[in-house]
Amino acid sequence: MRTRPLKVALLGCGVVGSEVARIMTTHADDLAARIGAPVELAGVAVRRPDKVRGGIDPSLITTDATALVKRGDIDVVVEVIGGIEPARALITTAFEHGASVVSANKALLAQDGATLYAAAERHGQDLYYEAAVAGAIPLIRPLRESLAGDKINRVMGIVNGTTNFILDKMDSTGAGYQEALDEATALGYAEADPTADVEGFDAAAKAAILAGIAFHTRVRLDDVYREGMTEVTAADFASARQMGCTIKLLAICERAADGESVTARVHPAMIPLSHPLASVREAYNAVFVEAEAAGRLMFYGPGAGGSPTASAVLGDIVAVCRNRLNEATGPGESAYTQLPVSPMGDVVTRYHISLDVADKPGVLAQVATVFAEHGVSIDTVRQQGKDGEASLVVVTHRAADAALSGTVEALRKLDTVRGVASIMRVEGE
């Protein structure tokens, strides 16, 4: 074993960063044995230096993150501060000064991963980011390495624990959205401002990363269709149960049937109770991968929190340190296919549409005619009426999103349609 330690600089010492530092200290001997050399925490960059941080030598604390990554003796920089800047500048500076980088920064990777990859390659360094998607679940490395010889056609999953907790509570207890959100906040699953989670921004960033890796093409955050879950109601869950389904906020990345394009999207969807993702409860994450040779694979586990995320970070630290000892680097960006990302209008799936209509003869015929005129085939129809008003639930066969949108606009113009109560995609057949 080499006696000279590999030096690690930590950028950020919040929930995740402090847990990374703790594990590095308490498991130092095991980490050294696994890597083949000791690993030393050489500096910790923070914004508030006066805050008490148990277990961390105060002499390691600095507010000058730039100076820390420029030291020249740092082997690995661990970035867990999040956001775009100064994280991007610090990471590229680390590469320039001979350090590899481990990051948990999904937003930066989804928005400008190409710049980071290019900088890493230019300076012969590693960029690892297992913790950026699905917390402790080993997912990035299996996609980048274990399945590198296979062709992945679809990645579909629950990649945000907050939204899964809320939807699970709505399903299992009959709670409304706000009530379930309040419980998630009280338990610490939801932030004071939950917008990034419930409006799908967090999941969209993760979808961009997964799509890029799975399909060997560049997919940016702006390429991902995003729809939040704040409009999901108890009535939607009642309708889902009648179909033998539940509702999840899904990140879905697909290769087109002709192989000439890809799509990436995040939105609520009904999925059959028989699908493995339907049984994912509470704040857990799960990702379902469909590959040509490997078939169907599912990755499941805790998707957030200090300890789970730190576990993924430490796994990357071990991998990067091993590479440095061997004077090698791991996989870089693979974007050779250069496949275009198709717009949401081209996506083909099933739909569940709930309409408020007049309770009188001929309404169903009018509605069916509109669907037929727009080339959308109906699978099932359910109608209930009382006191001159009725609810009409239509489930379609697979149709393009653009065709369905045209159908809904035409339905709104019918005098007999009082309103469109809800529209939801049906996935996981």
C-alpha cells in the first residue's frame, strides 16, 4: 500500500458534505484498504466558517473555495454546494489544477454537462457524479459501465422522493394534495419551498442526465418536457383505482421506434398496480431500465438524504482514487450518436381524459366523433349522470400528444362539454 495519502478537498459541508467528512474519518482504515492508499481530508470550503462542525478539524475550514481547488496538491475535489455558479467555475478550475472531481450537482450537469466533460478530458481528469441521480441507488455507473455494451431503449422511474411521498399518501390515505404536502414538510421530506420537487424541475434535471447516458447523446435540461403534480386530485386517484392503477410522477426517457431520435419527459402518470414501480412507497426512488440484451432491470432504494447521498459520493471517491493510483481515468462523455430530442407532441402514449358533460342523449356520439376526427382511437368509455350533468371518462389507445391536444381543444368547443376535469397519461403497459 502506498503511504502518501491522496488528498480530498470538500466544497460544501451541509447535510451531505458533513456526512461525507464523517465517513471519511470514521472509515479511514477501510477506505485506505479498498483504495490502496490513505485518503486525507485536506480542506473544507464553506460560507459560514463560525458554524460548529463536529468531527472536522477547524484548521481545515476555509471560505476561499477557489484557493482550495488551486492548491495543486489536491487529488479529488468533492463538490456538494449545488447550483450553477460558482460550482461550474470551481469544477473547471479544479481540472485545470490537476484534480479529478466528484459532484452531486444534478442541475449543473443537466444544464452544462458538456462543458464539464470537455474540461475533464482536456486536463486528463475524472468526472464522477453517481450522487446526482437517485441518491444511494447505484445507477449512473451501471448505465455508463455495466450496460455499456448493450442498447438501452427506455429508462422510466421515480427519481424524486418528495413527490413520491406526497402521491403515496394521497393514494393510501385519501388525503388531498395540500394535506399530503404538509405532512411531507413536517417530516422533513419537503423543503419550505417545494417548487423544485412538486413542479418537476428536480426530476427533469435527472431525466436529462439519464437520457444522455442511456442513449449516448447530449440531452440538456431545456430538452426535457416537464409537468408538475400539483393538480393531481383525490378524484384522479379514484379514477386510477377503477382502472387498476395508481399515480406516480415519472421521469421517462425513450428511444424512438426507428432509433432516429429520443424523448425525455417528466409528468404524473397512471401506471398499472402490476408494474414494479407501482409498489414504490414513501420517499423511495426506483428506476426501470429496458435494454435489448439485458431485458428489464429495476434499481430501487433511498433516493435522498445525507447518508444515502454520501454513500454514493464515497463510492465515487474510491473509484476516482483507484484511477489516480493506476494513472488512468474512468469513462468520459459518450455522445457519439448525436440523436435529436423530439418534442413532446411526437410522444405516443395512452391517455385518461375526464370530461364534465351535459346528461342528455347524443353527447357520447359527439365526443366519439371528435376523437375519430383527430385520429385518436378510444379504448374504453365510462359515463355517470345525475340531475342534468354527467361525468364522461375516456381512455384512449396509444396516440401522439399533438393529436390528443387537438382533440381536447375541439372537445372544449362542444356545447355539451362543460369542461375538461383532468387529463393524465397512462404508462407502464
